[in-house]
Amino acid sequence: MGVQKPMVLVAGAGAGLGQSLLSRFADGGFEPVGLGRSAPDAPVGQFHTVDLSDETSAPDILAKIIAENGPPRVVIHNTAELVIAPFMQTDLDDYRRTWDSMVQSAVLLAQATIQPMIDAGGGSFIVSGATASLRGGAKFSAFASAKFALRGLTQSLAREFQPAGVHVCHAILDGIIDTARARALHSLDPTKMMTPADIAETYWQIAHQPKSTWTHELDLRPASEGF
Amino acid sequence: MGVQKPMVLVAGAGAGLGQSLLSRFADGGFEPVGLGRSAPDAPVGQFHTVDLSDETSAPDILAKIIAENGPPRVVIHNTAELVIAPFMQTDLDDYRRTWDSMVQSAVLLAQATIQPMIDAGGGSFIVSGATASLRGGAKFSAFASAKFALRGLTQSLAREFQPAGVHVCHAILDGIIDTARARALHSLDPTKMMTPADIAETYWQIAHQPKSTWTHELDLRPASEGF
Amino acid sequence: MGVQKPMVLVAGAGAGLGQSLLSRFADGGFEPVGLGRSAPDAPVGQFHTVDLSDETSAPDILAKIIAENGPPRVVIHNTAELVIAPFMQTDLDDYRRTWDSMVQSAVLLAQATIQPMIDAGGGSFIVSGATASLRGGAKFSAFASAKFALRGLTQSLAREFQPAGVHVCHAILDGIIDTARARALHSLDPTKMMTPADIAETYWQIAHQPKSTWTHELDLRPASEGF
Amino acid sequence: MGVQKPMVLVAGAGAGLGQSLLSRFADGGFEPVGLGRSAPDAPVGQFHTVDLSDETSAPDILAKIIAENGPPRVVIHNTAELVIAPFMQTDLDDYRRTWDSMVQSAVLLAQATIQPMIDAGGGSFIVSGATASLRGGAKFSAFASAKFALRGLTQSLAREFQPAGVHVCHAILDGIIDTARARALHSLDPTKMMTPADIAETYWQIAHQPKSTWTHELDLRPASEGF
């Protein structure tokens, strides 16, 4: 029987960046496992349909994945739920939905995976942030509050699990990711978008940083994006 | 019939800083109205028992207060729900409770008060942050994520309502506030704590900044507090 | 013989904000002492012509002022030297001039005044920052690098002299100050500028914060200024 | 005649990290060119003795290097001049020396190299920051003010030359770099230091980021370093 490949677990893998992340890690010899609310047409590796914010089902599904594949070496939290609306038209459901899908999902993902990673000798937990992680703009009250919360959570995890060998990193994606959906929504020139495979390459690099040099936060944006 | 006093509305007025804020504004000629889950023994001005995170009751109670007192001139969000626990022992209820009591309550408070303030010509909305608004420490995952979220929300409100004349400010309270409860909990020398009346004085100053010079964020800490 | 008034020492008092600061503190019972490279027409209080970045003359002049007036209670560093130019057209003299006038001057001012303040029981040292203290924009390489440097210096002073009772605060002035010179240079509506007297009021408040609640950084901007 | 290798130019290459950077880029097919005030024993590639803060000699030396090697593809500014001293014992020479060696040297380096990089189609300019780039600690007034200044300068360059295809990045090195000198100075366990080769790997990655995903700031610290 052969040696088991290290697993990468990507939450928010229903499309775009999530699939590119799985693909990059598969190329590097990882067992790619995607999680999402709906499966893409031709998923890279395993795909598990799961609402990660659902506390009644997500922990069991994650436990089963780990039982079958072993502990993950790399976990990536990449869910997003964008709401752009004037404050007076942003209702509590908008806040809860953004918070559930980006913060509660990260809590459940971390609680299911970090201890197994520690027990297996360490690993990486990478979280996708956004411009709104650092700046609450007008009409972004729901999205920014959830992305700020996710950054606070990520920092707390980074500091708590640093001594145990788990590298937690917050990547600020400051630009529009070039996906089929983004091309349909935006009139932006695709050469001014972020290429998913390029983002994936950076995540691959972060996941492989030695203990001597861990990055806890970095930004990524197209050369064409003002900042 | 006399001229109605301007109203200050303080959420989180069950004790300590909340009462000192009401007292400072009462001294300055304001009608003090406190909100909280439980009434203090001898409240300054009106006190309304309300769970501000409860969407079924809070909006009605706030609407009634405004109907009776007129629109607030100054609104202060000062609720806190501290959780300090290792991540693995912080459960979803802890995250929800901190988020509800500090973020959802701010959303409901702002949605009930900002439009009336705008219609009345403007006002101030001041939010109490903490050290954990800027830094997610180990064991602070729930508290920091909620305080980060509150800061993101506050920034978004500040930018959205700046043109309409509502001054939204985030005050970072970096220290232990000197209250009866804090003295019981901490062995800290009270001269190294923050005096509630001193914090209240700063909030009073912020609430009275002219449009030429608005502060959107400031920190406050004892001279003895390292930072 | 009467009691000596506490002295406020304002560097960068040749015009505009500097004079308003002196005026506000004079109204509050302080002995106002201005410093600058050229005297205004009708200075508030004493005015000493001095190039604060000149190490051969500034220390002596400051020592003489203190010998005559006693130690300052409040010191304000408010010098500015704006350079806006493409990087390739910004020469070393531009960097040195901005650095000398904003950083070296602050070093010399602090070295002459902080120990006398400590010996007299404490005091406040307030530094005027700008938008460029936090963000290095294109064409602002000289100005931003000097304003960043001044912020780093100010933080270091704040932490070093906090235990000795000297309150060091960095105020970020994010807007155009309404002065005769600004009106001549900018087509901006004066109601969208910062009123010097309003800034002075905030500095007065900072200088009088009790030890229980010191602000180490705050921003000030017109309600009309996007941020 | 063969194709010329792309040049990497490393300022502050007299030892430690500088040499490791040259080595990493040499391994990747670059022509390594080191600059420093004193040559190491067995330099990797070319080494030019130069005081980069000296405006009378540095521009000529840099121009000559470019004339001989072609424009650099990658430029790394890695000079450091550490001063740790109480403020009252930090004299103007300390401020000037730290500023000259870290800020003026970066200005001269950028003014000599950025236009040639633009003319050749772009390149990368990476600057080494430190913990003190973000926080001015007690006794670090000279070092922090210079490192803050360098960060402001770097941001300004990043924004100005982004449209022209030059990627300017600020890397915050938050830890002690494992060098012979550091081992002699610190009693710290070398496994808790940053390995120069590991830092060099990250700089290599930054220098090769595609235009779709540029990092403008990141931190690097040992897993054992609190933050």
C-alpha cells in the first residue's frame, strides 16, 4: 500500500478560485478535497456538498472526510457572500448571511481541522480576505463587518496556534477575480482582473513557508488596481 | 411650553460607563435616556429595559422612545460581551452572543436612530471599541471577531452618513474601566484604570465637534497602560 | 508676585493654525510662546524667530525661553514643509528639507522640552500629522517619508515618556486648513476646509486629558472630506 | 554571443541576508550584483564597494553597473542601521545616520534603477522593513523614524510606478535574522531566528509575481515569534 498523499481542504470550492486552488495543490502532489454549497461541473478531486455554516451537518461531514483521508496538511477558507446595499436597505438577514457564510463557516472549519493538523505535526490554514477586511466603505456595512470579523478571528487563531505548529495566514485579495461570473457581471478588462491560478500559486507558496519565515498577512492585487 | 432638550441615547447603560455618559450629557443640558438589559439601581434619567439585539422588540421600543422624546442628538453604542477562552472551548453560542450583543445591537440601534437624526439636521453616533478591535489575540477569537466587525460596521456608517451630517466615531478604549465589577474582578490598582467620567468627557467633546473637524477614530488609555 | 502662568510652546507658529493654537491656550490662561522661521504680523503672545531644525541655534533659543518662562506645560509641533513632485523630480534637497523641517525640528524640540516637563511634573507634547502620515501617495515621496518618520518618532516618544507623565499625541489632520494662504492656493469652498480655531479646540482638549484617559492618536477631518 | 542574464542588484550585500539573496537569484539564473560598504569574504557574484547614501559617488557607481550589465530586473534594498538608545541619548548624528543609510540610500538606489527598469519593460523593487516600520517602540526613536520613513517612501514608489510596470514591495522582517553576527550578539536559539535562505526564497517569489497578483506588503516572522 502506498503512502497517503497530504490533503488540501478548500472551503468555497464551488467555482473559480476554489477550483484553481485544488488544481494547484493537486499538481503539487496533494489530495484535493473541495467543499461547497453546490458542486462545479467537473470538480478537481473530491467534492463534498456542504453548507459549512450549518452546525448540524458541517462538523460530521468534516469529521468523515478526515476519517477517510487523514488530517489535512493545508486548509483554505475561501467562502464569500457579497452584499452591497445602502445601510437602510441592508436587513438583519443580510448581516447574518454574510456572517454565517464567512465567519461561522470559518469557526466550524477551524474547529474540525486544527486539532487533527496539530496532532499530525502541523499544517497551514489560509483565509481569503478582501479590501473590505481593512476598510468599511459606504454600502458595505454587512460585507465589511463580516470580513473584519473574519480577520479578527484569523489573527486570534494565528496567535493561538502558532506555538502548536499551525501557520494561519490572512490573504487580502484586493481586486476582482477573473471568473466566468465576474466577466458576466463586470465590464472590466479581464487583463485587469486577478487570475485564479496566480492567486493559487501564492497560496501554495504560503502553505510551504518554513517555520523560520511565516507570513501572517499579505495583500494581492492586479498591477492595474489603485490602492 | 418650553423648548425640548436634545436627547442622548446610550445603549449599554446598565452600569458603569453607560451611567457616567448619561450623567455627563445631563449636566450639559441633554435629556438622558439609557438602554440596557437590566436597570441600574438609581439610573440617570430615563431607563428602558431592552435587549437591543432582539429584533422583535428593540425597533419598537426605540421608535417609541423617539416618538416621545424627539430624535436623538447623540447616540452612543456601548454594549460589551466579553468572552475569553481557548478557541476549542469557544462554541458557536459564544460567537453568536458576542456578535448579537455588540454588532446586531449596533445595526438595530443605527437603523432606528440615524434617519431621525438626519431628518432633524444631523447628530453624532459614537461606538465604543476595545483593544481587540485592532488586534485578535489568542483566546479572544469570539470577542475580537465581534469587535472587529463592529469597527467595520462603524467605518461603513461613518462614510455613508458623513454627507448627511451624521458624525460616526469609533473610540478605542484600551484599558480596564474602573467600575465596581472591575474592582471585584481585577486586582489592578484603580489608579491604573480608566475613570468612567473621564471617558464620558471625551465622548462629550466628540459629540460636539464642529463639522470642520470630525474625529472618526481615536484611542483612550490610562497613562499606565503599555501599548 | 503672582503665580506664573503655564507656558504653551508652539513650533510652526508663523501663521494660520499655529497662531490659533496660541490664541486658544492664551484664552485658557496659558502664556503663549510661538516659534517660527518668520514672525506673523500681529503675533499672539511672545514670538521667537528660530529655525528649529538648526542644531546650532535652536537648542540655545529653547533653553533661554525655558529659563525665562519656566518649563512648558504643553508643547505643540506643527511645522510643515510640503513637496508634491514626481519621484524623478524630487531631489535629495527636497527629502532633506522636509525631513529637517518636520523630523529634526521635532527631535530638537523634544530634547529641549521633555526633561523640563518631566521635572515639573509632566505635560503634553502634541504633534500634527497629515493624511500622508498613514499613506504614501504617488508624488508624495518626500512629504510622506518625512510624515511617516515623524509618526514613528512620536510613537517612540509616547511609549518612552508615558511612565514619566508626559502625554505624547499624534493628531492626523486630514484636510486643508483654512488659512489665507490656502484660500489663495485652492479653489476649495472654505466651508469644506478645517477651521484653525476648531483644530485648536481639539488640541486644547487633548492637552487637558487626565492620566486615566490619554489619546495617543486621533484623526480630524471636515465632514465633507472623503476618507 | 549568448543572451545576457537578468541582473539582480542587492543593496546591503556585505553579509548575511544580502549574500543569501544574491545566491538565490544566482541559482535562478540571474546575474548577481551586490552593493555594500564593505565586501564579504567570498562574495556571490559581483560586489561593488559603495556607500549608497553618498550622493557624490553612488549615482555614478550605479550608472556604471547598469552600463555594464544592462538594467536590473530586480532591485533589493536591504540596508539596516540599528540604533537602540534612550531618546535623550540619541543625538542628531544617530537620526541622520539611520536616515541616510536606510532612506537616502533607497532614494538614490531607486532614482538610478527605476527608469532603466521601466525602459526595459518593468521589474521589481523590494524593500526590507522591520517590526519598527509599523511600531515606534521606546528607545527606537531613530531606527523607527527611519524605518517608518522608508515605508512611506516605498508606498509612494509603489503607487507611482505601478502603472509603469515596476512592482514595489515592502517586506516586514519581524524577527532576528540568523547570521554569524546575530549569533554572537544574541543568546537566542538559532532555530528561533529567521534563516536568510528562507527569506531569500520569499523575495524570489515576490520578484516573480505576475501582474495579475502583486503583493505590496507582507510580513515574515519565525513561528516562534510572538506578534
